[in-house]
Amino acid sequence: QVQLVESGGGLVQPGGSLRLSCAASGIMFSTYDMGWYRRRPGKQRALVARITFGTATDYADSVKGRFTISRDNAKNTVYLQMNSLKPEDTAVYFCDADHLFYNYWGQGTQVTVSS
């Protein structure tokens, strides 16, 4: 059975940092593209960052230069380092795994940026 479990969310002040982790099981992790999405209040879920099985990366314009996605295939884990956080980054963050027609999602972790 496939599972993606996010962790690392919480409450942080503007300008602060958080690191999200997503641990995967039940898939051949090193062959999957991995991504982070977020759902802000009243808005659709949108791509934040993506890293391919070949480690190429893409970022949403709103987070470029502040967030960094990385993966550790030995640990079956993908990370999202979030720096210089802004109130508009407040959202539920979801982990995604993709391989051809297969698409899996984690349960999400809440990130709140507020003073």
C-alpha cells in the first residue's frame, strides 16, 4: 500500500523558516517525480515545487529564491526548506508522487505564518 506522510508544519513568524518532510513507502521512490503543493484558504491547490527522479527542479514564481526542494532516495524522503516566510504562505501543504499515470497524495500538513 502506498503512503506519503508529511511532517514539519507549524506556526512561525514572518521572516522565519520551516522544513517540511515527506516520507514515502510502497513505491520505488527513486523512479518517481516528487512535488509539494499547497491549498490556501478559499483557493485551489497549486504547485509549489517539483523535483524529478533525475533531480531537475521547478518552483512557483511566488516561492522562487525562498524555498528549496530536495530528495534523499536512500531515505525515501522529499524535503521542502522554506525561508523568509510570508503570511501569504499560510496553507495546507501536500506531498505528491508521480510516475506516468500514477499519482499519490499525502494527507497534508498545516503551515501558519503569523505574528
